[in-house]
Amino acid sequence: MKKVSVSRRGFITGAVGAGCMLALGGVVMLPEQALCRPPGTRSENAFVGACVRCGKCIEVCPNACIVPATIEDGVVNLRTPKLGFSRSASQLRGAMGWCDHCTEYNNGVAKCAEVCPSGALTTTDDSSFDTMQLGVARIETDWCLAWMMKGCTLCKNACPQEAITFDEHNRPHVDESLCNGCGSCEQACVSLESVSVSAGGRSATTRAINVVPVGA
Amino acid sequence: MKKMKASTLRALVMGVILVVVAIGYFTAVGIGNLSGFGFDVFAFLCPLGYLESLLASKIFVPRALISVIAVVLLIIVLGRVFCAWMCPMPFLQKIIPGLGKKSKKAKGAKDAAALSENAPAQAAPPAVGDDAAPAAAEASVAVASEATSVAPAAAEPTAQEIDAHIGGKPNRFKFDSRYGVLLGALGSAAIFGFPVFCLICPVGLTFAGVFLVMRLFAFGETTWAIIAVPLVLLLEVVFFRKWCSKICPLGAVISLISGANKTLRPTIDDGKCLDTSKGISCLRCAKSCPEHINIREPELSEVSLNNCTKCRECSDHCPTQAITFPFLPSRKGKGDAVEKE
């Protein structure tokens, strides 16, 4: 008699708990920021589904360009890894700050994908620096120094893919078919990092060239 | 030299794990946290995280399965040690008090109420419902806690009552509410496409909280998560005092696997035990068990021996030091709690 009543209580607690779990899944409806993910990501949905938020990729990145997503990036994204190419020199501590797909550090195999235990990031044979597509660079023409005719060429100099071209006024443009989203331009950009730029009543909130997710 | 208390030892082990993970975080060797704990490409993957991510992404990853099999083998060899020795939740609940009344009497009543759930044939009349049971337990404890080492034999169930109630193996599967939460977590992951429980997992939140603070000081990264993450963790610690035995789906997965575990089981030396040698119903072991297992009479315990976390509280509380945790169960046994069925 007693046993039945206890297991009934257990059953109700379990059912309520299960309901709470199902309700909690509803946070997926909240707005999420589109993020650039480390190399080896199949798709955003597969990535968010498979990632167990262990943080190994963040730890091992030799270029220190993987950072944990915060709650501002969305509740579901919290603690997942994202690419951050706008880290300052003091945060990087000598690391490069953009993704070269571990060309020299790890024999061309992305270290993050290699250590990922859940399969959210995968190493595939055809994955290389040239074939990866982490995102695409976008220029903030409002606060780009070159677009203010100040003659800055840092992003173009940094780009290993030669995806940045200058027009007749020496203003940079990104060739999206060449850009692989490695982030070297964003890392090189001095806007917000070394100088504070404001234009047209708006002050810069990001660097003047940023890697954004493909299609964002 | 005085033997170290099990709770002190457990806190030390947890501290060491935290330090190891923290060192790994800034030395880039890829230790990860307890969700995927390992070295470089090798990892022990959280079994619940794996199940959730398998259902959420619907992609089978052989490597992840290998990492999980490593964990399953560890659980079979060592049992449910994670819950007492590695998970921060019991430790946090010990150092952060709940909201309920904390008088000594109330605490004693709680212990006895738990015990009365386990030993069904209590002094309470059989007709009382759920609501009356705690009151009855309180009454029986008022006596039990006043009397020192020798509790009255009135509460002791007779052999016939035991036989009449339940017979069976001490480690048979017993459904409890954690399995409901587990099913909900897995279903939710499958429906919504992300590991839902990982969001509120106290283990994940603890490590997240520590590293958010570390990153705040190391890199100046400011985010509302520094407030949100510890807040959610604190709510779980304060409001869900029975998290480990009633809610935690990770504990449920581990209990399920540890059904195959035969090592490090609490074993009572019947020659020393007050109950068997002197006929004194002491049951300190059952009262001290955080999982509410009655190891003196595991056959009629409401909670299966699968749930034993090898925390050694019972051993610490035994007035005659009759309880040991031998790695392998003894063959003939001096009255092994497990084999005495």
C-alpha cells in the first residue's frame, strides 16, 4: 500500500520533471544570434544539436580565435564555441587571432575538430584552409577608415586569399567567392582597436571589417 | 593518525578536479570539463550529453560512441562514484543551506522520514496516507534522536513483515522520478534539436560559472551570463534539495548502468553490527545515506543498491565501524549486505 503511494509520488514528480524538460526546450523559440562556428561544422542545426559544451575546442585552439558564446548570443548558444576574430592583443597573448585551419601547428588538420568528442566538429579529408567556409567578411562602410578616404590598407595586406580589392577611390571591397572567412582582415583592422571611429553621428560598435556567417 | 572524514575527502577530490580543469583551460592541452573530460583527442564523454546530442543532431558519430563506452566501462568497474566524488552538486548543497527550517530536530525528522520510506513496516499504522506519514515519522524520531546510540527496538520491522512486503534482489531496477526527467530530457532534445538538459545541468553550470569569472579577469570579457549562470545554479541548489535522488537525469543514466557494477559495495560485518550482533536497531547507516538506501536491509529498501554512490557516509556513521567497501565482494562473506538476499 505504502509502496504504491510512494511510487505514485515518484511518478508524478517524474512526469512534472519531464514536462519541465519539454517546456525548457521551448527556449529554442527565443531569438538567436547567427554565429560563425569553428571549422568542421556540418550545419548550424547539426552543430547546436551535437555540441555538449565541453569547451575542449576553445582550450586547444592554437590561434586563440574560438571563444565561448555568451547569453547575449542566445540562450541555446550559451557556452557553445564561436569564432571571435576581434580579440585584442592583450587577450591573444601572442596568438594569431584568426583561423588558418592549423596549417602548420597541426599538419593542416583543424585542432578543434580533432579534439571534439561529440562529433559537433568533424575532421574530413577534403577540409583545408582553402576549402573551409567559416563565414564571409563584411565591411562597415560607415566607420571604415579607407571608406573615409584615409588611405588604410591593413585588411587587404592581411588577406591570404586576396579576396579584398580596392576600387578607384582606394576603398576596399570583398570578393565573397574568394573569402573563406579566416578572419585575418578582422584581426588586422584598427577600427575600435587602435583608434576610436565615429561617423555620421554613429560611433563604431564593431571593427570596420567583420566575418559574419554565410547568408547572414 | 585520525582517519579523514569521507566528506572532507570528497571535497578534496572535487577541488583537485576543478584545479586540473582550470589548469587545462589556460594551458591548451584539451582537458575540457566534465562534459567531455580527457586529454587531447581522448575524452570521457558525458553519457547523458551523448544521448541528448545523438537524439538532437540525429547524426551517429562512432568516435563519440567510443568515448561513451569508455565511461560506461568506468561506471561498471567503479559504480556510481561520479555522483558523490566528482559532481559538484552534493558539495554545493552541503555548503549552501536550503530555505527550510534548519533546526536539529527538523533535520532529524527529515532523516527519519526518508528512512520510513525505505523501511515500510514502521511503527506507523498501515492505514495512514502520505500526509500522515511524516508526522508519524517525526514522532518516532523525537524518541530516536533523544536516545543516543541505542534507538528503541519498536521501529524494527519483524522478519515476517519484511517477507510479506517485498522480496527480491537489492539491486533490481526501481523506477523513480529521475527516469521521468530523463525521458523528458531526451524527448525534448529530440524535438527541439539541442541538448536541453545541458542548459541547466549543475555540473555544466558550475564549470561555466568558474570559467566566466576566469575569463572576466583574464580577458575582460563581460556578459550577463556571469550573473545568469550562477543564479540558475543557485536556484537549483536552494530550491531542489532532493536534486540528486529525485531529479537528476544524469544520475539516472549512471544508476542504470551501475546495475552491472559489483565492486566497492557497502558490506556490513555482521559480527560488529549492533543490529545483528546485539539485536539493537541502530540503522545509523540507513539514516546517514544521502541516497536513502537502507543497506542493512537492502531487500526492503525503497531505493535500489544501484544508486549507491560509494560516498562512505554510512561507514563514517557506523558506531562500530562495521561497514567497509571492499573492491570485490567477499566470497563467503561475513554477512555481506549484497549477497545476503
